[in-house]
Amino acid sequence: MNKLIIANWKENPQTLTEAVSLAKAIDDENLVIAPPYPFLETVGKVIKKASLGAQDLFWEDGGAFTGGVSGSQLKDLGVKYVIVGHSERRRLGDTDEVVAKKVAAAIRNNIIPIICIGEKREERKAGQSKSVIEKQLKAALSLVKDQKSKVAMVIAYEPVWAISTEPGAEPDTPENAVSMIKFMKTLVPSSYSLVPRFIYGGSVNANNAEGFLREKEIEGALVGGASLKEQGIKEIIKIARQYGN
Ligand code: PGA
């Protein structure tokens, strides 16, 4: 299977012109581009090979929810993937329960959720990495655990301490990422007819991407900071192509 690279632009760039020019420059079939909401429609129109991703969604499909953006609205714009449970959203109030509702909303609207799971630095230091991951992942899947039909999902191991904008951030080692992914696989309900894809995220760049992407267990990468630099993301895509099949 091809390795999947997710370009999570976060709250960048600041203008549509920049967004369009970057999207055109990095367009590739192994890529999901997740721009900020206001740029989704135009970026969706200029990309020819990449898939369109959103960075979040609200769990209700419509109604009196000021500021909410629904899965159905995203679907209507051609969004194929949506990031759910990113640590930057969890920090702003997305609880495990909220993440579960968002995962269910994505699936209900035929959008593939990219579910972010990862422990904080202090939890890691306290030896709680696996228990935190287990709690987050089980909760995220709790409303879709009986799903028997084909449900596509991407699950990203994103240790919070490895995200490039965290103070003192350092990328995980490929060995640890593989072992966490193997552990996460044991937590996915066996009733799922479609096995989720597991990817890694946290300070992935052109220099370290190969270490992760050559691992069979790591089926892609979620890239933040480095996805805003044309050369950097192109290099990561090249590496992904080399190790995909
Ligand atoms: P980073 O971000 O690549 O800048 O560490 C990854 C993420 O937050 O998803």
C-alpha cells in the first residue's frame, strides 16, 4: 500500500494566494492537504492528484451551532479526510468524549477520520504512555466500535512531546513509534472489516522521514511545520513513494 503523507498546515498560511501556490507546487497522489477552512474550496479546486483534508469538524450535522462546520458541509466541498483529536484541539477543550463524537460524525458523512492519539511528556515520564494511548484510542472508537461495514480510518500516533512547536520537542525514534503502533493495533475492534492505516506524526522532516517511512508498520506521516516548505514536503513525498508499493 502507498504511504500516506498528511500536510497539516494548521493556521497557516495567512493568504489564499500563498495557500494556492503551495498546494499547486506540492500536489501529489500520496498527499492529503489539510489547509485552514477558508482555503478548502479553492485548494480543492487547484489540486489534481492530492486529496483534500480538513483539520477539524463539529459533531452535529447542522443547526444552531455558531462557528460550527459540519461533516456534511465538508463533504460537499470534496473533503475526503478530516483530522480529529489533534493534541492542539484537545488542549483547547476536545475531551475524549468530544473526539468520539467527531469520529462518528466523520464516518457518518463518509469522510475518513485521521484520529490523533498521543501522550504528553509528563505522562511518558511517569511510564503512562500505553495506558494513555489505550484510553484515548478506545474512547475515540467508542461510538463506532460496532461498525461492521467497511470503515476507512487513519490512526496517527502523535506523541505530544514530539510535536515541533512543543518546548524541547524531539522526534520519536522509529523503534518506539513502531512499538506503539503495534500496541494500538491490538486495541482496534476485530469486527472491523477494514484495518485502519497507522501513521506517525511529530517533527517529521526531510532529514528524518526515511527512518519512519521505511518501517512496514508505519504507513505514512502526519507533517506539520515541514509541510509548509515546498522543498521539504516534496522530499518527504519522494521518500514515501520509495517505500510504498
Ligand atoms: P510537526 O506537527 O510536524 O510540526 O511536529 C505535527 C502535528 O502537529 O501534527
